Amino acid sequence: MAQRIVVDPITRIEGHLRIEADVTNGVINDAYSSGTMIRGIELIVKDRDPRDTWAFVARVCGVCTSIHGLAGVRVMENALDITIPPNAEQVRNLMLSALFIQDHIFHFYTLSAFDWVDVVSALKGDPKECAEIASKISSWPKNSEADFASMKEKLKRFVASGQLGFLSNGYWGHPAYKLSPSMNLMFVTHYFQCFEEMKDVVRIQTIFGGKNPHPNFLVGGMPCAININDPSALNLERLSWVANIIQRAQLFVSQVYLPDAELLMKSYKEWHKYGGGLTNYVAYGDFPMTGINDIASYKQVRGIVKNRDLSRIHPFDPTAMDGLQEFVNNSYYDYPQGKNVGLHPSVGETILNYTGPKPPYQYLDVDNPYSWIKTPRYQGMALESGPLARMIVGYAAGKEDVREAIDRSLRNADSPIESLFSTPGRILGRAVECSLVAEWSTDFYKSLLNNIKKGDYRMFNNEKWEPSTWPDVAAGYSLTEAPRGSLAHYAGIKNKVVSNYQMIMPTTWNGSPRDTNGNRSAYEESLIGTPVNDVNAPLEIMRTVHSFDPCLACAVHLYDDKGETLHRVNVIDGYDTEG
């Protein structure tokens, strides 16, 4: 007999996500993913100046803020045919790489590691044994017996204080935890070290964008002037600071994060058969070296891998009307053409229509719409997006640095390439990508420096800045890669203002409900076949869902723990009419 498990809210993510899973004889045989919040930014930017919309769409998320700002300026540059200077391109690459590095490291240590690391067990760890384990996988200078002994004492004082923080809620002692106490102590020590070592990474965004979160962008370039001798501009001192931050990040990634992810992969081999889910993967590509239109110059590859065939990639066409489409058959939205049609985002609409169960409710009504997330498909295919997908596409494309990095990490993890198609494989893929992005940062930095040395100080192209130079009707798109996966922004411009705006997020790809053919998306499919040891402590569900790093952002409604509405927001012309 099937038993329904409800996990709501999923914690250690951005936003509000509900997972329901049917468990029969200790194994998940069906699952449902529901976004329990509404975004609505698309409605807010309508009728605004195209040069201003990036600042609004950047507020979609409080975690990966800069990527939406970047997508917001790129979509308008595409629509208005604006080419930015090479310096601005490399500055954007540096800002994006900083976001990737910080996001990936913090995801591992703060959002997903404790699904595999038993913190309470770390209190029994032996610092000497811990140092011996660490020395076999890394030369990190803070892996000494003294470092681990100090952390063990801190943990003891932390527990003795009674203010347990993140230790107060967890499935500690769960039989799915397999690491030894000393290995757990090593991971916990690195958890605390990552905050100290990585706190400066996003300062790269502040140096170039003025602040973080929500750094500044500019349609046509970047709002940071280069003047080697001016203390208020992008000068030699600030450029040297960027170089130092990059070097520190590369050291931590190569000597701590990546070895830890490889060890986790090696230690949980029984999980190599769980969490794989979909067999098709998509990546839009990013980090252009010679302009956004030169896709061949991207550090990350654009394309689709079908059926896990690593011998070739298939093209992704962002303009094909029968290619990328969003469906709302199981979502709380309507289309004028009906619930069962798919619309290309260039003609997509955001028409809210909540038809779900009235709170409080015990279970989702999965025979009807059950999520605030639309369902994207490409030529009818459900696709997984994210760091693992990017690594798979890059590997299939024969990108040498990607292949070498993946093969090396799999050797260190004593795992075959097939093991990538799993929950721990998804975690390892993210770490491998982080190591690559950290190395690519040096390329971006050198390219920027070389331009400056040649006397090229350009950071902004104002050629088409004035609306008088724009056509009456224009449309554009932006394909970017966020840390969590492929991100698309589409915009229409009419009479000099935004007439339509649509965004397809990584979590829209991965966390969406079933399509018109009943096919699951990545979250739902990845849970099928997963064992659940204890339905009251579904650690296994958390492991797989966290491996995607869900991000469901910008709610405009609130509800309490009983599901009762506290306040409903009606937005007219940007103002709350009921608040």
C-alpha cells in the first residue's frame, strides 16, 4: 500500500517548494513538485523603459541577483542590436565567475553537505585520524591535527551552550549516514573554514558593480570607468585586489571543495544508482571571450545531450517557435489559447489563475493544476538543467578542459562516468564546474588587463542609447547560465517601452509539474526508485532535491504553518492596493 510523504517547506533552499512522494515498500514510486509561490516580476516591468528593466528583474532573487541583472541588460542589447566593448564583456565574466564560485561552494557546505555529513557524529571524531584522512586527498594547510582538534572543542562548546542553531533540527543518527566520525569532523571543519576563506569572493562584484547583492549593470556596457591613476575609478590597486581574490578562491576550490566532493562521491557508492532522473540535458552556454554573438568562443558549451549519449550534442535554437515552449496545463496560470497549448516565451503570457485546493489542505490535488511553476519543454522534451547538465554537454562536445577535469575527478572518486547520472554525481559535477570557472577567471582577468595595456579603456557603447534611435517595435532574447542552470529572458519592445517580458528559470526547467503528456520534470523523475528508510525522516528526498539547489524566488503572498492566508497582494501599476 502506498503512503504519501509531504515535505513542505523544503528547507535549505531559496523560496518555497513542496514535495509529495508516494512510497510503496520503502521505495518512491511517484512524486510531485509544487512551487507554492508566485513571481510576477514579468507584470511589474511591463510599460517600463527597456534601459531600466534589468534593475527590476535583478530583484527576482536575493541569492543569484547579478545573473538576472546580466540577463536583463543582455536581452535589451539583443533587441536593440547593441554591441558592448570587450572590457565590459570581461568585467561581466569576472562578476559572473565570482557568483558561480561563491554559490557552488556555499551550496555544498551550507545547503547539501549535511544531508551526507552527520554533525553530531563529528563530536566523536579523532583529530589525528582526521588529519591523516585529509592529508591523503589534499595539501590544504589548514588540515592539521591542531585545526581539527580546535574545531572539535568549538563544537563541544557550541552544543554545551544549548543554542544549537542548525544542529537543533536534523536527521542526525539516520541510518543513511555512512561517514566515519573523523570524516564527519573533517567536513564540519571545512564548513566553518569556507565562510572565512570565501567571504571576499563577491567583492569582485562590488569592485566592478558598486555593491552586492544587486550590483549595477548598464545596457551597452558596465558603469565602471577605467583610470589606472584615479582612486575613485577602476585603478591598478583594485585590479590587483581582484587578482588576489581569484588566487585565494582557486586555492580553496582545488584543495578543499573539489577533494571533499570527490570523497563524498567515493564514500556513497550505493547512491550512484539513485537520483539520476531524466536522461536529456540542456545548456545554453556562457562566458563569451570574443562577444556574446560568437558562441564558439564561450567557455561553457551550448547544446542538448539526448539519452545520455556522450558522443554528440544537438543544437538548441532559442528562436524556433516550435522549440522552446512553456505549458500551463498543471500550473496556476491561463493562456488565451487554452490550458493545453505551449507558447514560445517571445509570445508567452503571465495570466494568474489559482485553481488549487483551499488552504489548509493535507495533499495536493494532482489531478488538477498543482504548482505556480510553468512547464518548459524543448521540442516536447523534458530536460535537466544545471551544473551537471553543463558538464555533460561540455563533455559530449569534446571540450578538452571539461573532459580532463571530469575524468580526473572520477578517478579520484574511484567511480565510472555512469555514476555522474546520480544524486552524488550531480554534486560532483557542480564541484568540477567550480574548479573550471575558478581557472577561467584568470583568463578573463588577463584578457581585461591586456586590453587596458593596449590603451583600450572603453567600458560603454552609447551609440544606441537614446530611444530616438530605436525601432518602434523590437524583440530580443538572452540565454545565460546561472549557477543553478540555464536562464532565458525574452523581451518585446513597442513604442519605446517594454510590451512583454518572460523568464524561464533553471528551477522552472527542473522543478516544474507534469506536461500535457504526463511526463515528469527533473525533480519528480529523479525521486522515482529512491529508497526511504523512515517516512517520518525522509532524508533521502532532501538529498536529491538539494542536489539541484532549488531556487523559487520572489513570493508576493504569505501563509502561516496551517496554510491560512495572512495577506493577499493585488498589484496595480506597481502598488499594493490592499496593504
